[in-house]
Amino acid sequence: MRMRLSGILQSIVAGLIGVVFATSDAGAAPPKKKRAENAEPAEVETPITVEPVAFGADQNAVVAAYEKLIEKDFAADFDKAEPGVELRRLEEKLQDEKSYLKKSLLLLDSPPTTLDGTPLVGEFSYGNQESILRIERGGKKRTLFFIRGKLWKMIDAYPLGATSKWGASFKTALAKLEERTEVPGRVLPANEAEGRRYEEADWADQKTHMRAINWGKQLAVSYAERATEARLPELRTVKEKKVEALDPAVKAVLR
């Protein structure tokens, strides 16, 4: 009889514990997503979209796509322009914009170029059939990167400050990006040895690697095709020559 009561009590206690845990689980807040601390970028659930051109497009297709966008930017002015001098000036301005776009194409055959000394150093290489195209629209400066004639990366630069939609600092911009992606980014400190000249945070889906880069007074957002990014070591056959430090004895002779 005593053994039977003991078994009954154990069942009751076990049932009560089950009720307590079930109640606690039901009322518990969902776990918060933690900032990525692994070797991979933070994975986003919603695919990263890149517009208006797709990775893999050739230079001519990209230029044609942006020419259409420039025409769209001028459409409202053309609708209001009076025939004559005003219309001719507007047509000239449109052609100047298109001409500037084409002239911005820069082949990265060998240094130096206008990119040296800019934050874009490290985002490209010389002598590997690479080129860039630059365009500015709506307060955003975009640099498009090509390798072997195909688009593989683009970087958008936005000013930071009191009137910026991204806020006054990289910290506030990062918070806004994390709100949009709904995932805390993987933050990486600047590390020259690992090829990072600036602090970054990054995210990725299956096709695209997105990086937020701290350029001080500017926020840079990079979008790169992951497949091409993974192949860069084999695509960049020409390696940068490193300047060797002079031997102390040689320095003494040269003094």
C-alpha cells in the first residue's frame, strides 16, 4: 500500500512539474536573434535585391540600362519644356549626362588611376581585366565593378550627417540596416592583414554578399555576387607587387 501511494505521489509531482514548464514555455518571449559571431556573414531570410542591373551583365548592357534611367530622370522636365531654346538646352544636358556616364568607364590595366588614395582601394585589382563605371543619381554615388567584362559588384556611397536618411554615424546606419534586414549583421573590425581597411558588417543570401562599410563621413554598401567573389583568387592571376623593406645596412649606406 505504501509503495502504491509513493508511485501515485511521484506521478502527481511529475504532472505538476509538467504543467509548470508548459505554462512557462507558453508565456516565454521568443528568443532574440543574436549578432553573428561565426566565420560566415549573417544569413538573411528575405533575398537581397540589387537593381536595376543584374550580376553577369556586360558593360554595354549596363550602360544602356543607366541611359534609360537618365532619360527617365529628365522626363518630367521635357514634359514642361517649351519648344525652342529651352528644349535644346535640355536635350544638350541629357546628352552630357549620357556622355559623362560613358566617359566614367575606367579600365584598370595598371596603376596609377584616379582610384588610388580613395576608400575604394582594395575593392579591385590591376591587370586582371577589371574595370569600373561610376554614376551619381539621387544623392547616391554608385561604383559598378566588372571583371572580364561582366558585372560582379557594386558599391553605393551615402553621406552621413544630421540630414542623412542613414543618420549621423556608422552606428546609426548599421542599426537602420539591421532593421531592414531583420538580422543583426556580423561586425568585423578593420584588419589590413585580412584585407579590410575599414570596419564592416555583412549579410548574405545564396547569391549576394552585402557589406556595410564605415568610410567615416560616408556609409558604403557593397553588393557582390558570391559565385564570382569565391573565384577571385583564380580570376586575379596578376598579383600586386609588394615593395620590400630596405635592409638597415642598405639604408645606412644611402644616407
